[in-house]
Amino acid sequence: MMHHTRSFLKVSLLVHWVIFMSCKPPVIEYTTWQVYSGDRQGTKYSALDQINKHNVNQLKPVWIYHTGDMREVPPSTIQCNPIVVGNKMFITTPGLRLIALQASTGEELWVFDPDYRKGGHGVSRGVTYWSDGVEARLFYVAGSNLYCLDPKSGDLIQSFGDSGTVDLHMGLGRDVSSLRVTARTPGIVYKDLLILGSALGEGPTPAPPGHIRAYNVRTGDIEWIFHTIPHPGEFGYETWPEDAWKRSGGANSWGGFTVDYDRGMVFCGTGSPTYDHWGGDRIGKNLFGNSILALNAETGERVWHYQVVHHDIWDYDIPCQPNLVTIQKDGREIDAVAQATKMGHLFVLDRETGEPLYPVEERPVPQSNIPGEKSWPTQPFPPKSLRYAKQSFYLDDLTNLSPEATLAIEEQVQNMKLGDIFTPPGTDGTVIMPQFNGGTDWGGAAFDPVTQKLIVNCSNEVEWISMVRTKPNKKLSQYQLGQGLYQTLCSWCHGQGNPNGNMAPSLQNITSGKQAGTKEDVLQLLNQGKGQMPKFALLSSTEKQAIIAFLWKEGRDVMIDTTEANFTLSSYAPYVATGHNPLKDHEGFPANAPPWGTLSSIDLNEGKINWQVPLGTYPELEARGLPPTGTFNMGGPIVTKGGLIFIGGSMDERMHAYDKDTGELLWEFQMEAGGYATPATYSVDGRQFVVIAAGGGGKPETKPGDKFYCFALPD
């Protein structure tokens, strides 16, 4: 009897162990790249060392893949971090297609192109892979659809959602069918759940709430929802006006997730609530906007949170996934969360509790004088040793390239407000440092688990912003009103003042030539949207006709009494920003003194910067004999056991390899377009490869590309 009991117990324990292990991902010691950012901890670390400090100068392209769907105007971009499963690589393209390649050769295996988005363009940072050991699935988002595909064939899996798709408008607690909802960063898998964030409109018109959803990987059903704008009775509800949960938007997790399987916890950062630059209709701290979140991965329940910006009016989203790290501090080993930010503030928190491991001080900051606004009196600052970006802009910080450059900037800023980080936008021009793109943006940081060093890139370029009333208390011509509405709503993508296109098609020749359209065409676009352009159907007829009059250079003699006219925009935000405006010298270089972009190594055991070097250069300045100045940069780094940091990112359109111990530049390769993406490294048949998307674009002055470059050592 005892023998049978022991046998039964052994079998029972074995069964439970098998079930438990089948729910956990396989333990892979940093040698594959099956997940966005390398692994579920977001380390961007690889234990591969075939390519190392001693031979990296021999690195050459071994294959280059053309996606064939880049766009010249506006310039498209590729932000994809490829994943590799076995010898199969999965990438996304400027046209939001999903493509499978042979990882060792770049040979195309299959292409999935969502029919309804043919000709469409956008941003996708990659895909999510799931397998239970028997079947496998790929998940990615294009437009407002979540797609589920067979990795072998690229066919939609019909049993998921509605014939392989799920509409992301669904499950947000209110009707958002007329609003933009998408996701640019891949979700993350925990057991049989796909946990997904969203990218939403951030302007002064209505936006959906940024709730986090977990989907069943087999059925597409929503298994849990975490309300980032709390509902009545939920933690944080009192940090908003009482009806905010019905109407406010944003506070979305758009930068990605990390997972601690042993603890059953998922981590992410969230963005600002809408509208980004005026919060008079959302007075309060606004949890869970701009917060690091730790959730129960099984249920979506809050474990802890840490807010890094209170009542954001700067668009200081948390733009990237937190890194799950282990550090040595005070004589003990501590599992922690390290969060890079747009402010260039690094927060290091205890993974169990969310408590800072290095002290954070709530410091008074300047207050807004915009009517109706009530900015928060303090903001959290980590120690100075963990602030890795420039934090202010004064006359002493002006460019020192030449006396002419200094004078050019002095003239531009003489009537602007200068100051420290968290200086609030005002009706006069306000210079912002760091700018809304960071600091650090969506590329995030890499972590070396052997040395406990965090590697993070950063931009140090100023911009300026100003706030204007959406309903001026005076008579305006229809043209003037249209110009103001254009600058408020359209210039973010199409350019300032004179409608000459930047990030979206030029409107310069809308009335003539090959790009000519009609007033009816524009009215239809405003009402229905198209591609990446959202709808503006909520604008009144007066506002729509004024925009059209401005584009057609008409309406200068048609006067409108703004105190009587019907204005929809002012009912959502009485003050709006005129855009994020670059501040450049007479040659087009940044207004502040360099470095304009940096790469830093931060010792998490000591809580201080280990080294910091410029990232990138301007070839024109290089030709004048200047040392590297650094440039604005997008995309993140990876770090390897071979002693290397690989990163593209810089405006010189080069791929770089740095010594991870010293920051010395060891190798670089000139690409045809910028690598504004995070690289990946992997091994096939004993050979190590490094791949990066060189899609360019991203900023008006940078040309687009359509290539994936894959590097390896000579055979």
C-alpha cells in the first residue's frame, strides 16, 4: 500500500512539474533573439561572443534585404527589431507587411500584406511569437487590427478572433469606433496570454483610453483589462475629475512590456493623458499616466505603480519597456526594475515593491500660467548621478560652433522663456530641454547581467513650444482662423506656417500640379481620415471651411466673429500647442552646445554613470576637423558577451560597435539610410549574425530607406 502511495505521489508530482514547465518559457541563456528586445526581461543582451572586440573590425554585410515598399513623401521609416526562431527571421516593413526570411541568407520565404491597407504606411516595431511546443503563432498589429498568423505559411489562423483578426477598438469600455487605436510595439506572451498596449491620438480632440488588455492566444478573447484611467472604486480614481474615466484618453502603454515569469508579474511604462499640453480638464496627478506599472500577469491586477511625471503637460511619456535587472547593493543581491525616460532620468526600483533603490526627491518646479491649467507643484528627481541627459537651456548653453551660430540662436530666443526641465509651456515661446522625443525614446536601454551595467542612448537637442487660444476673443478673417487651426492640428505632420510637407504629404501644391486636390477631397479627409491621418469630423463646419480657405489662400476678406461662431475645438482644449518646433542655427545645427547625442554606461551597483561618449557625428562638421558632436538618435543598443555594444540610431546613417567597457568606437559601417531601429544578434549553424533595419526617415531632413543589413565575420 505504501509502495503504491509513493508511486502515486511520484507520478502526481511529475505531472504537476510537466504542467508547470509547459507554462514557462524555455530557459535560453541569452543566445537567441525570439522576443522583441532579445528576451522577456528586455535586456537586449546576447551571450554570443564569436564577434568580439578583437575581430569586430572584420565585420561585413553578408546579405541585404529590400522591403520594396518605402515612401519618399512623407519619408517612411522602419523601427522593427527582428525576431529569429531557428533559421527563420520575422520582420515588418514601412508598408506594415509581415515578412519571413531565411535568417542565414536573407531569402524571402513568405509575405503577409493586410489587403485593406495596401499602399498604407506606418510604424511597426516587430512581432510576437508564441508556441506551446506543439503549435506556434505570430501576432502583430497593422492599422486597428491584431493579426494571428501561422509562422510556417504566413496564413491567418481562422480560429483566432474573426477569421484571424481582432479589432482593437473593442473592449475599451466605451464607443471609440471613430477614433484611432493601434499598437506599434509588439505585445508580450505570458503563458497563453498576449498582453498588449496601444498607440492612440494625443491631440486636443477626443482620444480613447489607454487600457492594457490581455488576449487569449488561442481564441482572441480578452481575458483581462487594466484601466490606466481608473474607474469608480479603483485605486487612483481620486487623482482625476470624477467623470474622467468616461471621456479622458491616453495614459497608454505604447513602449512595450517585460515579464518576470517566476513572480508572475508583467511590467510596463505608460504615456501621458490627453491632451498632451493642456490638462485643465484633468486636474490632478492623473494615475496611471506616466507611470511604471507592475501587474499580476495572470489577472491584470495592480501590484504596484510608480509615477515619474505628475499631471504631464510636456508629452514626457514613458516611451520604452522597463529593464528587469539584478544588482548588488548594500551587500545583497536585489531584483530590480530600471526605467529609462524621455527626461533622461533613470529610475531604479525594487521589483517586489516598487520602492526606489536610489533616493528620489520631489522638487518644486515652475508653475503654468495658462488659464484653466493647474500644473503639479513638484516632480520626482532621481539622484544627479542617474540623470544622463541635459536638463536645462540657458544663454550659457548656446551653441559654440561659431560666433555666427551663437548670434543666430541669440536672436531667435531673445523673447522666449528659457529654463530647467519641467518649465511649463506658455503663450510666449518656451524652450524645452529635453524635448518631447527625449532623452531616451522608444529604443530604451540594454542591460549586461554579467557586469550590471545599463547601456542607454540619449538625444540632447532643444525644441520650442508655444500655446495659443483655440477661440480668440476677437474677429478674424477666415484665412487667419484657418491658419491658426492648421498650425494647431495639421502642422505636426505637414509643416509649420506655409503648408510645406514634413512628416506627411506636402500641401504646398494642393491647388495645382500633380498633387492637386479639390476642396471636396479635403473636406472628405477631415471627415473620414485616411491611412495615418485621423478623422477631424468633430470640428464644426466653420472650422473645417477655415482650414480649407487657408490651404487655398482664400478668405482674407471673410470676417468671422469668434465670440459667436460655433467652435468645437475650444470645447475640448481652450489652449493648444503650435507644435514641437526645432531650434536650429543658420546652418541647421542644434541651438545648444554639443554633445547632441550620447551613449552612456551606467553602473547600477553604484548608481552612477560609468562613461558617456558622443553617439554619431555630422559629416559636414567632421570634414571641418571637429570631433564627433553626437546627433539626435532613434532606436536602442544591444550588448554582447563579446564585449561589444551595437547601435545605429544616429543621423550620420552609420552602424556602430563600441567597447562596452570603455565606450571606444571600434567599428562603423556607412549605410544608405539611417538605422533608426534596435539591432538583433543571433546564431545559425555556429555563425553569429547582427542585423539592423535601415529605414531612415523618422525626421523631415532624413531620407527614407527599405533595407535590412545583416553582418557577420568572413567565413
